Amino acid sequence: MLDIDFMPVLAYAYLMDIDKPEIIKIDPAEEKEVIWWPQSLTDEIKNDWPQAMKKEGGFQLGRVQQGLDPNNYRPMPSIGAGVKEIKLQDDDKSQYRLIYVAKFEEAIYVFHVITKKTSETTSTRDITLAKKRLSEITEHRKKSKKQ
């Protein structure tokens, strides 16, 4: 998992005083791994996202690892089948997005992040880049299975 301040779901629920967090209790060994494609996406989050958004993003990815949907997301079929976008917003109404695919058995692939100041639609540039990265993931998986 990412080495920035992403909190486990149960710890987050405790700190936020949530009596019954909506999680599935499974063996941590059965949680899907989160793979950042490319790994440099973590630098963008570390450098550009406020602490509260880092924590909330981690909590939402934790939900996905547990087999749940994030609290606020939308499908992104324009990028590819099974692609979803976690939608986060801070108090200043700035927008933070994590684009991922969780349909593969081995992992959740987070392959694009977006930081923007308004609720504008996802740019063509972002969609094109996300499609390219999803294609890279698909090719990588094909090559890995042949070996």
C-alpha cells in the first residue's frame, strides 16, 4: 500500500467516531493489493493533496479493498470497462479524483489522479491519458500470464 498517511478503515472509523463502519471483516491477507500505475502518482498525491484528502482517499480505497464501493464514485465507461472514479471534495470545493479498476483478481490498479479547483468535467487530456495507462496495465497483465 501507499506509504503516505492512509489510515486503515477500522482506525479511521474509530477516530471519526463511527459506531458501525460499513466494512466487510475479512482476513487482511485476502484484501486486494493496491498498485499505483505509474508509481509516480503517489508523488502527485504527496505533493498536491491536503492531508484530509489523502486520508479520505485512503479510506475510500480501503472500502474497495474490502469489496465495497466508495461512498462517492462514478463509473467511467469512456475510459474502459470496470473503470471507476473516486470523487473527493475539500472544504474549499477543490476536487480530487482517483481513477481505478478493481475487476482484476490480483489487484486494484489506481492509474490516474486528478487535482482541480472546480467541478468541471474530466478533460479530454485526462481521459486520453487514463485510457493509455489502462492499455499498459492490460498489456502488462497479458505478458505476466504468458510467463
